[in-house]
Amino acid sequence: MRSFDPLSQPPKFAMPVPIFRIFDEALARSFYIDFLGFRVKWEHRFAPNKPLYAEIARGGAVLHLSGHHGDASPGAAAYLPVEGLSAFRDSLHAKRHPNARPEIETRPWGDEMIVIDPFSNRLRFCEER
């Protein structure tokens, strides 16, 4: 009998999925779905009146939103590579969000647009050079 060697079968990692803490589901939906254009992939609750845990996506970007205390701290950040950053910015400006009018800044690694959600989490959209 051969013994199992965990190093002979290294794990296959996928892209990490950031978890953002949310405090108001309606506000989170308005921001992430209506404003940023993400779609809900799935939602979970342990019981009808328990906090939401959801997966949202847009293109290849995937985020988890959690209303559960302890899942994440407000003020987290995620780096989201994107192609067509200027067009994305223009589409956000056209929606005239009352608290978000992000602009593109040139960085050594590419053009970057930081969008801050209503819970102080930062989404760093970057079109790399």
C-alpha cells in the first residue's frame, strides 16, 4: 500500500474572492447592482430574518457581500483588473450617483479608478499597461 504524499498533489488555487461587509441590503443592492452593474449569482440566509450573504459578479470579477458580524471589516479593498476603464467611468457618470463620481488617475502600474461603497470598502478598478 502506498502512503499519501500531500506534496505530490499540490492544491490548485483559483482567484481569491474578497468579502465586503455590508450593513444595509437595499443600499448594497442599489450600489453594487444598479450603479456598478454587478449581478447577483446567489444569496444565502441561515433563517428568514438573518443577515444576507451573497455572491455578485460582473465579467470575471466576483465579490461576496456579507451582513454577518465578523465576516469582514468595513474599509477593505479589492483590486479589479478591467479593460475599457474610461468607458466604465463614463457609464457610472451617466448614472449620476449622488455620492460617487469616480475619476481615473494614472499610476505607475496603469490607470486606476477607486470607487468607495456606502460601507467604506474600496474597489480599485485598474486598466494595466
